[in-house]
Amino acid sequence: MAKRIIVVLMILGVAVFLVNCKTAPEETIEPVAEEVPEEVPEEVPEEVPEEPPKVVETPPEEVPEEEVAPVTDEEIRKARNAIARAREADADYYDPTTLKQAEDALNSALLARRSDPTTARKHLATSIARANTAFDNAVAKAAEELAERAERLNKQLLAIKADKFLPSEYNAAVSGVPETQKLFYAGQLVEAREKAYTTLADMSNLLERLRERQRWIEILKRDINQYLKEAEELDAHVRAPMQFQRANGLYLQGIEAYQKYQLFESEELLGKAREEALALIQLAKGSGEEQKKKAQALMMDVMKELEEASDLTVVTDDGTLITPEEWSGEDFIEETVEEDEDQSFLSPPEIRDPAERTLNPQGSLVFVLGDVAEDNLLAQAKELWKQGVVEWNAGNYSLAEEYFNESRKLIEVYKAQAVNPDYPIYVVRLIPERRDCLWRIAEYNFIYSNPYMWPKIWRRNRKLIQHPDLIYPGWKLVIPPK
């Protein structure tokens, strides 16, 4: 069966082959067809990785440089103001090096102002910075210096017990020290400087006044001891024991009051003791002709000194100008001879405190010179001299001599205040190109024509001038005579 199937398949295969096979064609001339080139398959190029596109750098466009603005007057003014501010704080005294650097930088800026504004501005910044540094340094050093002066004065005040003798005045004087410090560091220089010098002046004046009073008390103690010793040698304790005991008692009370810091009470008691001791000497000596002549000669000498002092031009420490005034004592001597019974016209000069006067045994006023009013020195000297004339006419020659000697002391102090009559006061000027100083003031031909005489001006104005190198425009300086 299988073989049949195979035979059948083979027969079918032959039949199919024959059907598909063409018979031999007739010879016909057919047109020759154009050869068509065989299509050659295109070669596919190998894939090459793409390179990133190259960035072509384009040169930057040239931008014209901006023109630098010129330096303005306002920029220059700021630097100058900074330097002026430093000068106001006395930087030229306290920090001249830094201030000079600020000025040099400003000058460099001015030179480069037109040609190189950028460099000029750098110099201006340096100038302002240096000026500010000089200002800060000057303020700090000035405050430190003033604090040191105040501390020195305070130590001197405490050394003489100012806080115990005059507590209220002491506290008022030193209260300005912390106030000054606050003003300085707050930058209020004008107010700080004014407060500083006021405080230093108050402390200095208190120191001087208390020292004068203490010196006067020492003089009183010395005189009392001397007078009591002299009275004892003259047997005054035998001839007038009650007065002798009273003089000693007043002296001891005065010493005790001083030890308790009761300054005015001590001065008053010692003054009374002194007068009691003088009265004892007068009582013991009597009124001899020789003593009369001696007192008369002293009276005439002091009168001549008073007349000469009256011709002087004087400026007191508070600035009062006293012009010359003609005075003669001869008229008063003649009046006292005629009116020795009536002395009501003798009115003693005013004094500022009850503790500055005492009564002698006769009841007339005797002046204590511990703290006299300086603007009335000559008038007080004249009144003391007149009182001496009255005592001389009354036969109290020893007491008269005492008045004449006290008058002479006031005359010496008054003469020390004398000034140049042609130019008594010099007002310090602000001269930028030639700054006023004591050396240059003394050099002026209308002052001394000699710069080396500047210490005379300083000593006469030492209450105002704390430092001889520091004077300020507007100050009124008293010019003593040559």
C-alpha cells in the first residue's frame, strides 16, 4: 500500500515538472533589451559617533572705560572738617604725629585731584581716618591729663584737711570731676573743657584760700607766743594778772577750736588772744618818747607807700581794673589832730565774714588778713593806716605800730597786682599764620619786646593758665609792668 502511494507521488511530481517546462521556442528576432545594470546594494557606512559641536569663542566687544568722576569740593571739605575737629581737641598738642599724617594725606589728595581722582580719593580716606584717630587720641589724653591734675589737687586738698575744715566747699569743688569725664567721652568738647577748667579753678582757689587761712592762723599763733613771752618779761603777769590770764585762755581756746576743724572760730579766738597780748605789752611798756618817735617815723613811711600805691594801675584777680587816684595822708593827720575827740568819721572797710575782725581792748576794729577782698586792698590799707594814726594820737604807740605794719602788708600785696598802665590787658587772638602764645605775646613791642619775659605773664595769670603752652583765643591776660 505504501509502495503505491510512493509511486503515485512520483508520477505526480513528473507531471508537474513537464507542465512547467517550456517547449523549445520558435526562432524569432526579439529586440535586444538594454542592459540594466544590476543594482548594487548601497553600502551602509559605519556609524561614527558624533562629536559635540565646537564652541567658537567670539572675542568680547570692547567696552569703553567709564570716565572717573572728578573729586568734589564736598569730599575735600569732609577731610578738612575732620582735621579741624582734631585741632579743636588739641591734637596738635596731644598727638601731633597722627595729625601731621592727616594733613600730608590731604595735601597729596589736593595734588592728585585733577590728574588722578581715584588716587586722590584714597588719600582723602587716609586723611579722614588719621584725623579721626588723632581726635580720639587727643580726647583721651586730654581727659587723662585733666583727671591727673584734678587728682593732684584733690590729694593736696585732703592733705590740708579741706574736707573737714570746709566740707561743703570741698564737695562742691570736686563734684565737677566726674561731670567733666562724662562730657569728654560724650564728645562735647567745648562743654567738657569749660567744665574742666572751672572745676580745676574751683579746686585751686579752695586750696589757695585754705592755705592762706592756715598760714594766717600759724602767724597768729607765732605772734601770740612772742607777745605773751615779751609781756611776761615785762612783768605784765604781775601788773595785770587778769588780762594775762585772759590772753592765755583765748589762745588755748583758739588752738582747741582749730583741732576740731572749726576754722572761723579758731581764727576769731586767736585774733582776740593776739590783741590781748598786745595790750599787755603796751601796758607794760608805757608810752615813752622814743616809742612815740619810732611810731611816728613808721606812720610817715607807710603814708608815703600808700601815696605811691595810689598812683599805680592795678588789675585784681577777678579782672577789676583800678586806675590811679591821687591820695595824700597829710590832710587826715591834720584832721585827727583837730578832731581826736570825735572819730566817728572813721568807718572800717567792709569784710566778708564776722570771723575776719576782732576787737581790741579799746573796742576799735582790728583786721585779720587771712582772706581779704583783693579788689579793696588799697582801701583797707588806707583805713588801717588811719586807725594807726588815731591810736598814735591817743598815745597807744605800740598798737599804732601794729596798724601801720598791717597796712604795709596790704600795700605789698596790692603793688604785686600792678599792671602796665599803657597796656594792662591783652586779649588772646586767633592768628592762623602766627598762633598766639606767651612767648610771642611777651615779644610784642607794646608788651615787653622780649620773649624771655613770658613767665611774668604766666605767673600773673596762673589761676587762668593751667598749662603755659595752652592759651585760647578770647582769654584776657593781665600784663604786669616790666
